[in-house]
Amino acid sequence: MTFEEFEKNGGDLPGLPPALRSLWHDARGNWDEAHRIAQEDGSVDGSWVHAYLHRKEGDISNARYWYARAGKTAYAGSLDEEWRKIATSLLASNCADEQKS
């Protein structure tokens, strides 16, 4: 799936990993649903998205905890840049996983 396809239709695609679904909902202004999905996702990717969401919320100490759980350094750029970086990384990983199947 391309980045553009994800931005447009990602939330409606079956089989999309929770971390990507969470990002998709966040991009549509549904922070609560994005947070719910990330909170239920126990993966490293889910923790990364969870960190971003708490950073966006302004809860920096909670964000630091989730960045550590994800093995990531807290992002210093804009929220939009971070969202794009996470989405791009997760989409690349998802495509690689699909090709292995």
C-alpha cells in the first residue's frame, strides 16, 4: 500500500495493523479512537504510536515512557513530521511483512 492509499483509505482496509489504524484515526481528528487502539496494541509499533499520541496531547512524561517502551528516542520535530515518519516506517514494514507471506 502506498502512503497516499493509506492516507485516503487506511482505516477502511481489512487487516491493517493496529498501529497504522491508530495513526489513520488520529489524522482524521479522532484522538480518542487512535489512543484506544494504540493502548490495546501491545506491540513495539503500538508503543511508538502511543508515545506520539501522548506527545501530541502534551503529556510529555507519559510520552517518554512510551518512547522508551518502543525503543525510540523522543522526536524533536513537528507533530506532522513525526506522524509522517511513523506512518512511512510502519507502511514499509507492513509491505515487507506482506511480501514474506
